Amino acid sequence: MSKTVHLRPPLTDGDVVQLEIGDKVLVTGVIYTARDAAHKRLMDLLAAGKELPVDFKGQILYYVGPSPAKPGRVIGAAGPTTSYRMDSYTHTMLQLGLKAMIGKGKRAPEVIAAMQQYKAVYLGATGGAGALISQCIKKAEVVAFPELGPEAIHRLEVENLPAIVINDCQGGDLYELGVKEYRRSAETRDNAAECR
Amino acid sequence: MRQIDAKEITRAVKEAAITANFDLGEDMLAAFKRGEKEEESPSGREVFRQLLENAKIAATERVPMCQDCGLAVIFVELGQDVHVTGGDFQQAIQEGVRQGYGEGFLRKSLCHPLTRANTGDNTPAVIHTEIVPGDHLKITIVPKGGGSENMSRVFMLKPAEGLPGIIDRVLATVREAGPNPCPPIIVGVGIGGTFERAGILAKKALLRHVGSVNPEPELAALEKQLLQGVNDLGIGPQGLGGRITALAVHVVMQPCHIASLPVAVNIQCHAARHKEVVL
Ligand code: SF4
């Protein structure tokens, strides 16, 4: 049975290992944003032996490039972007102590294995629900790479941002499990129709 | 000869870019409502509920429904009896995109392919122009998100592969895309023409109203078969498993070379934005 869990970063191993695929998560507190361009910059800084603009230990990273805020608003639409584009950077991010990622879409097997190794989770937010999700964001500021525009690293203060556990640190994958449950052949579909 | 001022074109494109991003079509809203009732998976029904709420917030608060406000794909039907005055036709459209994305607080999502430097104003839009009889100018703006565009494919099949080959590629494309293009999706299929024409046909197929029936019986039957096949994949809303992976499959077909069978599969996410204006 899936449960609902409130998460408030910084997260400990204990916060993360209790999570199982299908659990609903509500995130409150400070999280950081990054898309591919910001990840690339972070990797370049690491390669050059320089300090990173954010300490990712225990943190949650939200893969999002928000639309600009209208005057009087905190942020524009802010739904998740597709996560596989970050896969090649994720091992390093987890090594730095990152505990959770919020995005949409499948992760590579290596990334799922790395989540097991470093005790981290991948959370899915509803892709395309950018206007809805933005209502959970109470404060937003750019903390690094402002020249990247929507791709800059933002520090967000969120309240009850909803997500669902897609990959837990036991190697589970909700996408695979969910699809298996509903996949059917033409024959089974026709039988199901007859039974109705 | 009817005269249309370039400034009028700019204004129309600007307004269409903004409203396309704020107001989802009635056909999509109706499809979400049906999904909320008919989806068997509880998490799938919750996704439909969220999408309806998201669309409502976007429309009432005048904010984009999705942060990816898309690359502006623009289909133009230019009547041959229209004379555009007071400026460059293509530039008038680009200027409309620039103003719309600026004034509407829409995300600028275009960049240099290699340096990845943002162009800053969401131009250049991709414009497809057709010259048609008459004295009207029809502009359809389709803000196309990257997530679903990335999952789209073009196949150059051997003619021997025929219909089974086409069905196989459509299903494979949707299966491989899985949760990535923000299902529930719409699948546009372009069959025939050439390599590039198939892609344009597939994109045009996305413009048809969701819930409408293809006027060609042969294609209507194929659409039905493809929709069932796609939904039997079990991907479901957001890929969490469910009965409704696609809300519609639309097929457009035209003759091709005797040696070829081009097939394009353009995937459209649930943020299926398009706005048409006729001048
Ligand atoms: S695929 Fe569509 S709904 Fe999903 S994030 Fe991109 S534009 Fe938005």
C-alpha cells in the first residue's frame, strides 16, 4: 500500500530509505533547480577544481526551467522537464550527496543503480502541469548562472509540492510496474470487452 | 487584390502566441473530462484531475499552462489574391512571435544548437507557408514543446513492409517514448510524400480536433486500430500505467515515390496548443 510522506530537506539516508515506489510525497522547504545546461556548468567547475555555488549534500534537485514571472508573481509556470537528459551527470551529483531528484520520464539503468548505491530517490511530478505546480512555489531566486535564463540554478521555497516516488533506493521502478499492470494484447482486450 | 498590412500580421501572431499558451482548446478539455471518468487506473484519474485544474488556472490567471511554451511552429495559408504591404511577410511573423513571447511572459526556449546560447526572444519560428486560392490569410500557431518533439521519429520503410510496418513503427515510437512526452498524448502520423513532407504531414495531423473522425474511411479505420494498439501498451497518463496513453491518433496520407514508404510519427503532449487566426 502506498503512503503519503512529507519531506523537508536537507534529507538524511533515513528519510530516503523509507520511501517506496508509488508513495506520494509532499515537499516543503528549500529545493534547487537545474537542467542540462546548469549540470554541464557544475561539471566544468568540478573539473577545474573550483567550488560549486550550491552544496548539494542532502538536497533535492528539481529539473525545471520555469517561464518568466509576471509582475506581482513569484514565478511563471514551473513543471518538470524530461529527466533522461540529466542522466549522464547524475552519478556525480549523487556522489556530492544529492538525495532526491524531481522530474518526469524514465531514468537510465545506471542512474537507478547509482540511486541504490548512494541512497537517493527519483520523484515524478506531473509533466505539463506547470501552472498548477507553480502555486506551491512561495519564493524563487537565481543563485547561479543567471546568464542561462530559465536554465539558471534557482533556489525555490516550496510548500507541499506534490510528487510520486518513481525509483526508490531498492531499485524499484514505478513506470515499469505500472505499465506491466495495464499492458494487454488485442486478444485480452477483446475478451475484457466481452465480459462487460 | 486585397491588401494586408504587415503590422496586422504581427499583431495577430502576437495575440495568438499568448492565447495559445494560456487557453487550451475545448476539445482537449472535453477529452480530459472523459479521461477523468474513464481511466481505470487511480493515479491516471488523478493526472486528468490535475490537468483540468492546471488548464483552469492557466486560463483564469492568464499564465502559461506549461513552462515549456514551445518552439513556435507556424502554418500559413496565404491566399494568392493577398498583397502584403508595409513590410516583410516572414519578418512580420517573427516579430509577432518576439512580441508575444516577451509581452506574454512566455519562456524563450530557442538556442544555438552547438553553443546552446539562448536566442533571447524565442525566434526564429519555424514557418510553413502554402499559397492557396482566395484572398484570405490563415495563420495557425503551434507552440511545440521539446519533451514530446524529442520522442518523434521519421522512418523510411521498404514498400514491402506496408501497413503492418507502419503500425509497428507507430507503436514502437510510442512504446519507446513511454512517460517522457507527458502522456496522455496525441499521435500525428504522416504517411507518404518525402522524408521532410512526412514530418510536416504528421505535424499537420496534430491540428485536427480531438474527437473528430477522419473523413476518409480507410484512414478512420487505421486511426481506430492505431489508437487501440497505442492504448494497449498500458503506458497510461504520465506513464504511471493505465488505459489512456493517447487521446487520439490522427493520420494524414499522400502519394509517395514507387521506391519509398516514408512514415513520420509526431508526438504531441497533452499541452496540445494551437491557435488559428484568419485575416
Ligand atoms: S512535453 Fe508538453 S506538457 Fe510536457 S513539459 Fe514539454 S511542453 Fe510541457
